[in-house]
Amino acid sequence: MKFLDLKLPLDLQSLAKLFRDVCLLKKGPQDIPYSVFLLILLCFLDFGQTLLFDMGLNKVQKALDTLTLINSFKAILRLASSGLFVFIVLQIKQLSSRWIQTFTTMVGCNVLINIVAFPLIVLLFTIMPTEEAAAPSSMLSSLIFIFTIISVIAAGVWSILVNAHIFKHALNIKFFMGVLMTFACSGFTILIVNFF
């Protein structure tokens, strides 16, 4: 078996179904194929989503301005620090051989959740009141605004539950400990990204 086999282990539809099932807490990282190429591909997708999201929200006009370069560095650092955290906790439990599948699952599920959440977040920032504009004027726009906020919060909670599920399976721990590991991973990532 080569270290970097430059093909996907399954077709895209099968991979999407696998990640969907993990996001629905039906499958775990052990069900995701071991593939360095898939992990690298998903990291590029996650990185691209982060940049598109940032450019969309900040209305960045130039692709290579300073803000985009800084956010590109932070996106890479976020991925690297998350991967490092996962590796460290797996190493502590002497399960480092699970790193590729575990991190592939985390990144793949993050990409899938972002695909679902991105339109909601764009909608939220589109209808969010600004200093120039007052709060939503009609009852319908107020309801859309509230629904969008609740949906974005639900996507965030869903992401936490999915990562807890992944940690539960990867580390052979209880679900509650998986939730704690998810918060620890987020804290570690925030600490590293904000340090630089």
C-alpha cells in the first residue's frame, strides 16, 4: 500500500453518504476509509470554504489583500492545530493509528456541515440590522431573522454533537467525554490561532 494513493477510496456519492451518516450519528470514524489523499482533499475543501466564507462576509474585493492573507494563515493554523490536538489525544490513549480516519472524519463532517450552514449564515448577515438600518420592519422579516439565528445556533450545536460522536468512537470513551474533548479541541485551536 502506497503512502499517498492519488485516487479516492470510494466514489463521491458513497463518500457523501458516509459523512452524512456520521453527521447523523449512525456511523463513526472507523467506517471512513483510510486515505491520506482523501484527508488532503478535504483539508483543501475546508480551507477553500473558510476563505469563501470570509470573503463573502467581509466583502473582500481583492483576492490577495492583507486580510485574506491573514485569514488564510489562520485557516491553515486552525486545521493544523485541530489535527495536532487529535493526534495528541490519540497518542496519549496509544491509538495514534486511528489519526488519519479520525481527522478525515472530522474535516469531512465539518465540510458537510458548512455546506448546510453557509446559506443560513449568509442569509443572517444579509438580513441582520446594521447601524444604518433599524431592526427588521415587518413581522415576516423579524420571523425570518429569528428563524435564521435559531438555525445557525442549531448548526453549531449539531457540529459539537458530531465531533463528540467522533471522539467517542475514536477514543473509546463515553459521549459526555466526547463533548468535553470537543470543547478542549476548540479551546486548544482558539489558543493556538490567537497566539499567532
